Amino acid sequence: MPSEAPAPGPRFVPRRPINPRFADDMASSRVSGPAQYASETARPVRYLALADERGVVTTYVWACDEDDAAGWIVRGDAGTRARNDPRWMLALREGKARGVAPTVVLAELAASPAAAPGSLTTAPSLAGLYGLADLPPRAPRWRSARGALLGLALGDAMGHPLSSLSLDRIGEVYGAWESMELPLSDDGTVRVSDQTQLSLAVGEALAGVAVPARLPEAEARRALTTRGALPAPPWLTPPAVTTALRTHLVRWRYAPDNDRSPGRTTLNACEALASPVPWQEATAAGSKGCAAVVRAAVVGLTPYLSADQRSGIAQLQAALTHGHPTALAASDLAAHAVHLLRHRCSPADLLPELRAHAEASRHTYRADWLGDLATRADAASFTAMGWDECVAALDAAETALHGGAEPGRAVGAAWTSDDVLGGALYAYLSTDAHPRYALRRACHTSGPSAATAALAGALAGAHRGPSGWPPEWVAAVEYGDRLGALAGAWDRD
């Protein structure tokens, strides 16, 4: 067997001169102040509507005991007086100082004259409650969508040149993983692969349909409690999302910059999507390739989605090209992981949260989003097989965290969606969620390194924001304008 030809010496993005004292990430601490409940949660919340002296609802106070979180949201059409009202802040601070659960404070406020009668109820998420208040969901102030999208593109760019190399060859050409830098192309840019292009296609498709619905107060509340999240149909329906995704994937297939050697499975599926056939006939039904799980990261960043919508859309975007149940389950988990980290889930809690999500989803076939994809098999066994393989990938990642092996040897060669998911989680968690080290670790994979590193970058960026990426990397990355535009739409505060 002929030996591999020596690779030309790679060029890298030059490092900025930096004072050695500031070369490492600096630890920071919060200045002490009044005791407060946590201000974010990814779980359902209890909430109470509060009205002014005219009986007009101006504010929603919410609470979540599981995360010891509470806060208040002033409606977008409320005046300055409501926004400056300190009563709710003081009530929550006093409750925290007393050591009571957040919902205890909520119950106390329900007895106050300002409480709208019968308004104490549950919302499936803070995003839905912001929609009820006629506001965009509160984007984390660390601009997590921008951090995640940049991380995805940077991981893709770092891993793409390594994707055809063995682990031993990667070490020979690029050295130890801890010292890897970002490859620079001949034109001075950091070139990405089809992983970023396809993720942008999915993200831009969703940005066009997942817009907030402006509804009257009564209709908005009914939509929130009966349908789970805003916007309500007809703004966000399976047919609308399917059409948007299909259009953007076909557009990518025939775009002039689709020259990054994409996988044949994805190309064939997108070609078939251009014809007037049901998408279930266009997809590669038996494929669980790696492309789908990376694209799912942008679903986890999309606002205005309930948990069911997020799962359904993550599985749908995967199923359009890769119809194997493992690709669907892995994509669902990837979107859920990004969503959790975007809303301040601790990295230490990530694997348990994903296991719980897998267990809760194991018997759910999302027919409203997937149609008759599983008609050739029993829907229950079809769904369970995918989740079982992904739970095995989570097990492998957890086991590998105690062994210190390379991702490619620890959790698989990353040729399939479940291996990419496990490898990305391992790379992210084994480096203590450090953004740059997570990318470097993920690149050392005996398979499509771009996919593993792209997903690891999305996880790291969702939790850390853009501050984790060196400015010289960000300035050089390809498609920076499109990444910035998409992040700007989803990071509105």
C-alpha cells in the first residue's frame, strides 16, 4: 500500500502580540451584592400577570424552583412607569434573602391587589413568555448565538484540512493537539467546508419563518397555554418549515461556492429535493452520516420554539437528507445541547440533561414533522433504535472522559451522527469547556474532523459567547457577514 504523500506545510492565522501575563484566560469573580435568584432557566416557568390601576396587564413575574430562578418581564407596550416600578425586584430580593423558593414569592404576589385574577399559570419556556409580552426572547447578554455560529465555522475550518488524515498523520503534520492553530488559505481567509454552508442554509431558512406573531393579549395567552409557544400557527408549521428548509438546501446544492467536496449522500438528497417528489422519497433513508447533526446546532439557537418544536425541526432538517433514526435522534440531542448551554446550563450538568431528554423522547415519533418516514418499519422500534444508539454515544463520551484518549479513539471515528455527537461532547467536556482547546481536541479525530470540531465549537460558543474566540480568527473567517447577520437576528436583547 503506497505511503501517504507528505503534506505541504500549512499556513496559520498569525497570533497577535500579547503581554505574556495576559496570555491565559483570567479567572473572574462577581462583585458581591444583594442575594438574588438566578435570572435564566431553560425549564418551564410559573408566571403571574400584574396590572396597573386601570387593570391593564403591564408585567409578568416568573419563577422556576428547579433552577432557583425568578425574574420579571415588562410588556413591550407598557410605559416608563411600569419599567421603573421597583416592587417586583424588591419582592424577589426579599424572598431570596428569606431563603424561600421562588414560587413562594410568586404565590405571595398573587395575593396582592396588582395581581390579575386567575393569571397564575405555567409557561413552557421563558421564550414563550417573552412572546406573550410582545418582546423578542431575551438573548443572553454574552451574545451566545454569535459565539455558537462563530465556533461552528471556526471548528469547521480548523478540522477540514485534517478530515482525510489518520490520527498518526495528523500528529506528524500538525503536532500535538494542544498547540494547533487555525489554518489560513492562500487568499488570507479561513475557509470553511460544506458543514458551515449547510448550517447557514438551515439557519437562514429558519430565520425566515420563525418570526414572532403579534397577537392580542387574550389570544397570545391562549396560544401560550394551549400550543406551547409563540409564534402560533400559521407562522410556524411543519409545511412552512419544510418548504423553507427544502428551498435553502436546493439553493445550496446549485450555489457556485458549493465546491468544498461535500458528501455524496447530501448532494444526492438535495438534488432529489429539487424535483417535485415528497421529501421522504428524496432522503437517504438508511444514512446516519455526519452532516445532519452539525446543522442541528442552529436549531438550538433559534428563538420562539417550544421544546416540541425544537425537537421536531431538528429531526426534520436531518431527515431531509439523512433518514436513519440515529441521525434524527443525534440531531435532536445536538439542538437540545446547544439550547441548554445557550441558557446557562452548567457543562457539568450537560450529559445528565441529555440522558433525561433521550429517555423522555425514546418512544416519541414526531409524525407531525416526519410524516410517513417510518412507514416501512414500526414507528416505535424505528424511534427507539435511534435513541438507543445515541445513548450509547453518550455512554462512550462519559467513559472516555475518565480515560483521556483522543476523540477518534475514544468515541468512534465520527463518520456517523452519533459518533460526531459523542466526539464533540467529549472534546468540549474534557477541556473544561475551554473554547479553543475544545476545537483543537475535536480536530484529532480519525474521520471527518470538520464535523466534530464544528459541533464542539457550537457548544463552546453557545455557553461562552464570542469572547472565547481570538479576534484575529474571527476577522479572517469566511462568511463572516452572513454569520453576523444571522447572529444579530437571534441575539437581540
